[in-house]
Amino acid sequence: MGCSGKLSNGQPNGYCCRRQIGEQQLETANQELQHWEKRANTSIKGYFQIKQELSELMYGAMGIYRKERQLLEAKKRLEEMNNDTAQSWYHHHFYEYKTLSANILLARGMVESALARKESRGAHQRIDYSEKNDTQFKKSTNAVFLNNSICIEFN
């Protein structure tokens, strides 16, 4: 018996609807996986090289002592890394691609947050802003990913 999506009284059949949604999600995932497999021959730097560069970049820009110039350079490089990662390379390593993309997004949020907080507080010192600014920044910093941009909010 097929799944019409409706019970005899005309109401939606929850089981059938869930099954159809699950089948659609599976089909979408299979299409995405096939897309990555077709691009398996494209390559830029290896996964570990990019991961190492990301680590060094964050260590240099997001250490205890921060400068706006270093943060801006890190922001620019992270945007380049994000574009490079999205456009090419070893997409046949789906897990590594997704993990690296998430790490780059997290790094972008951290750098944007550090740029927006123009003060020194606790263990994080801005060389170019050596004083606390309780009036403006005695709040939590929230980085929100929206429309491929990082928005910083203070609450």
C-alpha cells in the first residue's frame, strides 16, 4: 500500500509525511555527496597544511596581546581561506571539508569579536586600547552568522 500522505478522514498522515521528509533529506544528502565526489580531482593545499596555517594564524592574531593590524590581517586571510575552501579542493573528504569550514567560521567569529571589543579586559589585552571601557563593553560578546556575514552584538 502506497503512502498518500492522508488518512481516510483527509488529515495528514504523520508517519507518511515524516517518511517523505526523510526520503527527501536522504536524496538531498546523496546529491550533495555526488557533487563532492565529482569534484574529487580538484585540489589546492592539503587539509593538514590549511589546518596548520589556520592554527598559526589564530595563535599570532588571537594571543593574549592583540593589535588591530594583526586582527585585520587575520580577518582578510580567513576570508580568503573561506573562499578557497568553498570553491575547490579535496571535496571527496567530506568530513574534513565540513570540519575545516566550521573551524574557519569559528575563527572568523573570534577575530570579528576581538576587533569589535576595543578595550583590554582580563587576560585579553588590546595593545591599541589598553584601558577597560565598562560603559560600552562590560557585556557578553555574541558573534552571529547571518547571510554569510558575522554580526557582533554586545548583551
